[in-house]
Amino acid sequence: MPNDPVANDNDVTLPRGEAMRIFIFKSETRSDLRAFGDDLGGSGLPKQFRPWHAVGAIAPDRDPPHELSREVIEPPSRVTGFNFGA
């Protein structure tokens, strides 16, 4: 059935505790500002600091750079779609 919710596999929400791919962005308007997002397009990033440019990605099975913690980066990204870093 086309409207059967069970047949819909478009849900991209990860189960709690499962690592996500994290995208790293740099603001063009504030060169010192970086942000982490959960999608390559940066759709959840704050508009006042646009344009944003993706400068990297962290695979789900990799640690973030600079001794940053996934436990700090992922929760805000899951809720708002982004997390700031400087």
C-alpha cells in the first residue's frame, strides 16, 4: 500500500546511541566560526552567518578532530540540526 507507514523507509532519524555522520562547516561572514551539522546542505545552520561551506565530514565510525567528543557534538545536532564550534 502506498500510504502504509511500515513501507515508508524515509526516516533518517538514528536510534539513540547510534553514531551519526557529522558535517563540518565554516562561515564565510565570520571566518573564525565553525559549526557541525547533520546534513551536507547545512539546512539547519543559522542564516545570519551564511553562506556556510562544508569543509569536512566525520564518518560514524571515526572520532572528531581536535579531541572533540561525539557526546558533545551529536545531541544538539540531533535536536536543532547544528552545533557551534569556534
